[in-house]
Amino acid sequence: MRMIALLLSLTLTETVSANAFPGGDAKAGQRLFEQFKCNSCHINMYGGDGSAIFTRPNSKVHNASELIAQIGRCGGNVDKEFSAKDEQDIAAYLNRYYHLK
């Protein structure tokens, strides 16, 4: 019985730690990303559909806190100070590129 409890505990811990943005809602993040036309800047910088900014070899983002910080900086480009919830939502959406844990 103890072994089952231990395994269950480890499984739940891994599941929780695997989500870099547990307070984020990816669908809400996508709506914000589109509302503020974030990709228009990315397209101007990298061409194509703009997604190369997320996958480029010299990426500035290597962990969850760096992504949150970058979203905050990008908010300045659209004259918007994102709330902490907005940042979590956008990060949850963008994590489809980064796969941060």
C-alpha cells in the first residue's frame, strides 16, 4: 500500500512540475496574442509567419521565467502592461514552441 501511495505521489509531482505555466490558459493567451497583433512584430523581424522568433538558435528564452520576462518586454512594444495572469496565459500559449517544464 505504501508503494502505491509513493508511486501515486511521484506521478502527481511529475505532472505538476511538467507544466511550466500552471496558472496559464493557452486559449486565453492565444486571444491576447492575436488581440495585440504580437505576430506582426515577429513577422517584421523574421518574415514568414513570424514563428521563427520562437525557434531560432540564438533564442533569448531558455526557461519559464525568461519567457515571462520577454512577454513583459514585448508588452511595451504594443503599449500594454500585461497583468501577471495575462503573462501566464500568453506563456502557456507560446509554450507550444518552447516546451518548457
